[in-house]
Amino acid sequence: MHPPMQLSPIDANPTSLERSTETGVSPAIVVFVDDERAVLDAIRRTLARSHQNWDARFAKGVGDGLRIAEEARADVIVTDMKMPGLTGLDLLERLRDIPSLAGVPVVMLTGDTDAHLKRQALELGALDLLAKPIAADDLVARISSALRLRATERRLRDVNLELEQRVRERTEELERSKLDIVWRLARATELRDEDTGAHVYRVASCCHLLAKEIGLDANHANTIYYASTLHDAGKIGVPDSILRKTGPLTPQERAIIETHCEIGREILGQSIATHTSKHVANDLLDVAAEIAYTHHERWDGGGYPLRRAGDDIPLSGRIVAIADVLDALTHARPYKPAFTFDRASEIIREEAGKHFDPEIVEAFSRLGPQLRDLMACEEDEGPSIQEVAA
């Protein structure tokens, strides 16, 4: 049994709180839960006299109240604490399992003086407790306060969502700008000893295919795609007379050519952190520096600059080694004619376990038709991020 609910007259000044919907502005929805129909009827009459612009819903019991609140997406719930069966405390606990009602303010009505029960209600998330008998103006004031809190929380949520969207858009814009700069730098590097920048596209796309074929995830494969475009960035430090020489290189010229690995690592390994106290993480350029430094190493340890062997060579360098040689073999250079794709493939397979990682050569063999088409490409523009990630 409940103590009698005494509803005294309320002042005539309405407190109209509304909420925005997809179709405009609608009255705030307040769900009242009690097990006694007489109590709910008394609340209904009081609200009618108070001229509140609320959409009041009435539920007999916790189960009915939770159903109505979820269907209506209630703004506030007003519930009695002690009811037969499920209580107001049970309602608070069950609200936690309903995502659409997360954060809905709950005003608890109670005639119980037990401090432990009141503390328990607050700990379970009740916003406010009203002791019976309840004055009508107190009830309306508490509901109005809860609605203002709910409206503020929604505005904050909307602002946070908008800020998060702006951050995402700005992050994507910066990522696109970074990749565009990388691509343009790669083109500028290759144009020193290529008629077009198609070499950049072919090598990067070959690396991407190989990376996916050996089981790397999309993010890792995409990073290698873009980082590989800078594999020859160190050629910036090699004289044109050597890069464009049509005849055989002298040992001294060969030694100069081989310095491009170290030069590339120095260029790509530098960051703002080198000149300031600020640390800037850049996985893409770190991988690019790794590739520039190691893509001329050989599986058998006969490469340069460090004569690393086997798994001591970074995976990215091992992938680029095959892609770079394939493109060099299938396209004319000042010092050699182009080989057919079939002959180039044969050479690469023969070098498995010597020049190249045998497992990557196996992946290369499985990609024959795709790589054949790729090596025939003479376009000088690379694909978008979306095309690469597809």
C-alpha cells in the first residue's frame, strides 16, 4: 500500500520543454509508472491543470513502463519505488540493458524513510527522489529540471558528434594531402631517369598485389603501396651523368649509384623531431625509409648496402626488390632493351632463394596474369586510396 498522494494546486506559469525530431519540434515525453491506477489518474489530472506541454504516458507496473518508455523514447521517467513484483529499483537496473534509454533521467517517488533504499536508488542512477506526500508544484518542478538536464545532454551529444565528424573529415583531408605529397615527390624522383612516372605506379601496384597475396592486411598493404613509391628517392643525390649513362658503369660510378639507398634513408628518415623537441609519428615515411635502404639487399646476402640476408631483410624491402626488378626487366633502360614478361618471370623464378625471398616468388607466380597486364601499363598517374584499398 502507498501513503495517500496529496496533489496541491500549482501556479499557472507553464514550463514548456520540447525536443527536436526529424519532423520538427514535439513535446517532451514523460512516462509515469505506478501500480495503482488511482495514483496515475491523480497525476493525469494534475498535469492537465498545470498546462504543461508534455506528452505524458502512463504505465501500470515496471514491465509496461519500460515497454512504453522504449517505444516512445522517453525523455524522463517518473516511477514509484515500492510496487508489487518489480520495483522502482528493478526499473533502474533494467534501464541499463536498454541502449535507447541510456541516460534517461529517472525521478523516484517514495513514501519510505529507509535511508539505505534511497541511497541504493541514487547509486542505481535515479536523478532525484521525491518523498510522499508530494506537492504538485514540486513534482512539476522536478520533472522540468530533469527535462532541462536531458535537453542539455542531447545538445552536448550533438555538439560532440559534430566535432567528431569534423575531426574525421580533417584527418581524412590531412591523410589525402600527405599521400598526394608522397606521390608527387615520387614522381619528381623518377622523372630524373624515366620518360614518365609510370614506373612509380607499376612498382607500387605490384607491391600492393604481392603484399595482399602473402596475407598482409589491407592497412599494411596500402602502407607498402605508398611507401614503395619512394624506393628510389635517394637518386636525388646521384648525378644525371650516371643515372642517364647508356654504357656500362665504371666501378666508381657503380659505387656512387649504390649510395642512393643510404641517401634515401637519410631523406625519408628525417622528421621534424630531428630539428625540434617535438616527436611526430609517421609510419608511412618510416616504412618508406626502410624500403629505400633495403630494396637492393639479396636473400642470399649478396646485395647492398649492408649485405643482409634472409629474414634479416625487412619484409617491405623483400617485396619491393621483386617489383623493382620485374619493372626494370620488362621496360627499356638507357643501358638495356626490354625483356618479355615471360622471360622476366622466368628470371625472377630462377632467383628464388638467391636474389629473392622464395615465398614471395611463389606469390609472384600465382599473380602472373595480373602482373602481365600491370607491366603493360604506361599511365603516369596512380590510383586513389579507395581504389588501392578495394
